[in-house]
Amino acid sequence: MTAPVTPDRQKNIIALDRRDPLTPSRLPARRDGFMSFASNSVVYGAVRLMFAPREQWTEDNYGRPVYVHETEGKHLHGRTYYTIIFPSTDAEPANVVNAELAWDMQKRFGIDTAWLHMMLCAYASDRYKPDRPGHGKTFAINRDQVIRALGIPDVSREEQDRRAYEQIQALQSIYVQGIRLEPVPSKGGKPLVNFFSISPHHLWEIAVVGCGQMYMDFDEPEVPRFQTWQLVGREGLWATAFLDGPSTLRQLGWLSPEQFESLDRRSCPWAHPLTIELGFRARFLQGKPITLSNAYIIELCGGNTMPSTKQGRYDTQLQVHNAIWATEKYGCKPDFSEWPRELWPVPTPEEMDAADDAVFLDGAGAASRRMPKGYWETWLHCRTTFTMPAAVALANAVHRELPAPKPKPAALTGEDVRRLREAQGMTQGALAEALGVTQQFISSVERGRRSLNARQQKRLRSLQPTVV
């Protein structure tokens, strides 16, 4: 990570080599700011676990955390299993789970982890990643973009990096134990995807890569430090089905910039899981209105549907109402027509003051806002219908698929090599020089006795405009 170097400590700093940053991945956004994101049951289940309290998790025989996400969709049915991979010591191999540390890691999950996850889902929707030397086909995201996605305030750079690394480490720890979904049948009845064949894997294969000026700080542990960093990585193996698989699974949704930028992360925390939920459901329902009960919203946000005190019920009710009203900030229209009129949320400060009076049994407005006896069970089952902003609904209404993977070119035969060489007017010797091989090798290739490797074939194709 990085940190500013104060003048009184510069004498303890030795500048080393400079590491050039990777070319940042292009932002997967339209001109109007709408951002596409990969949406499927695996990444959606990961969002749900980030807000789930410990009571919604289970344990394996060794006390290690397990989260089970149920999928009951039109085309997919089954479960996805997640756990938390966190080595107990640096000396232990990867994937050795210490139950106590894993449960501690689970406590880190929350709003910031979810928005970082959504940002990676957005970058995953761009399937044309460059093949980076030493990294393979990955996305590279600059530090400032990560800090913005995490909503980290304007604190010191060192504190920003510390908070960012905590959330990156939390996201690194999520492990997909198994995808137990029923295979998707094709028109001929044959399964297009065998989910059971997908091995356990990390949800995201990501790492922090330092770049810029490298230096050694002798007041800190003797490890190289960098001027800045990038988040570099790729999707887990779930991508083989949901990003590179059949077109029915390569679906993407759309988020408006207001859905991300208009919400306060501290004063109204439940608005964030609700907004992300609406984002996924808008894609699943192709822009149609979304209906959710208050009980569902509470469980979605990790709350308790049965508080034991009047104050607890009031606080929970207020959290739900605030989250619902917050959706209006980005143009969503909540409809309370299925609510009893006396239970409608209170949007104005005056009505909220009266509701406070009702809880504490005093004040002039207490009687007008006091909840009827036995209201809680009725209120839990009140359903709100959310109509998404017109632009968001339209973007999700159109059936859009992630682009199919680029087909790999067929291997060049000896005849292909000869034809391409002659089309360029090159002799065997000239081609050998261009490829860094001998003329005898080229002669053997054209007679079918030997073959060019992938690098040599790529080089040969680049020598002429027509791709075979």
C-alpha cells in the first residue's frame, strides 16, 4: 500500500526502481453514465451474504462459516454454497480455513464490500480484456476508482489505503464452494451447462499491485512500497458459465449513476442493500415493477423481523421507511397502495416527530400516529411496489446479452503458412527471419512435418491484413 512520506522521515527513505502502471481497463459505462454489470445467481448470492447476519449463515462440521443461496428462477433452480477462505497463519497453505478468523472476516462484510463487488461485476461485463504480460486477461482498476467505489471520505491517504485493503481482503476471502444448479436444457434436451463440474473457486481472483515510484522505508517493515497501486484481477470460475457460456446465461443489467451517487452511506445504511436488490431485480424482471414486503426488506438488510421491545420495533420500522423513501432520490417511485392507510410511512419531519411522540406516549401528535394494537404482524406483510426510473426500466427491458467470447483462430496448417508467405511475396528465408527461426524449420512446417507455436502464428498473421 502507499502512504505520504513526511519531510522529517525522508532521510530514512531510499528510492528504488519505478514500476509502470498497467493500462487501466476502460470504464464499462455508456455516454449517459449508465453502467452495465454482470448479473447472475452467483454474484447475486454473494451480495446477499454480504448483508446477512451470522444467524443466516450455517457451519460445517469444523465450525467454519457456510452461506447457502437459494435460486428459484424461471430457468435455474438450485443452490450456491459459499464459505470464507482465510489462512490462519502465513505458513499455512492457501485454502486452510481458521474458523474463528473466518467469522471475524464475515463481520467486515457490508455496504462498502457490496459496492466494490458491484464495481467488479461492472468490469466483468467487458469481455474484451487485454492479455497483460505476467497477469493474463485481467482488468486493472486505478486506486482512485476503488476509493470512490468504496465511498471512503477525504481522510489521510494512509487511512484510505488501510480501509480499501480491508474491503479488498474481505472480497478476496469469499469462496464459492459449489454451484448446485440444475443444468440448463437446450432445445434438443441436452444440458448446455453442467454446473456440478465447476470446481470450488474464489469469487474474484484479485490482488493489489503496486506501481509508480518504488522505495524502501526503513522505519517500517523492510518491504518495498509504491507511490500508488491498482486492483488487478479476473472473475472466478463461475465466469465459464455466466460470462462465457450459453447466451441465455450471459445477461447484463444496468445501474444509473444516481443509484450509486445519491445515497448516504452513514445516515441511511439500509438504502444501499435495497438499491442493489432493485438493481438485480430490475434485470431479472426486465424493467417491470418490483414488489417487496417489509419483512423481506428487513431480512435483506440483515435486520431482525421480531424485535422484543417497542423501541426496537420502532427503530426497525424507521430503517425500512427511510430506505424506501431514499429510493426516490434516484427517481424510483414507491407505491404503498397495498398498505393499510394508518400504516403508511411518514415522509415529512412533522409526521416523524409525531411518530416519535407515539413511541414515547407523549406529545400532541401521539394519538394521530400511534400504531394500532397488534400492528406489527400486519406491517411486516405490507408490500411496496417500486417502479424504476424510466431510463433504468428501459435499459433493463431490452434483452441484452454479454458478447460471446471471441473465437480462437484455427491452427495454421503447412499449406496455410505457404499460402500466407506467398501472398506477402516473402521467401522462406525472409519469413524465417521475421519469426526468429531457421529456413529449414519453415520448410518443415510447410511440408507438414512441424508446426508453428501460438506466438509464431500470431506473428505471421500480423504480417498480413487477411486473417485466416
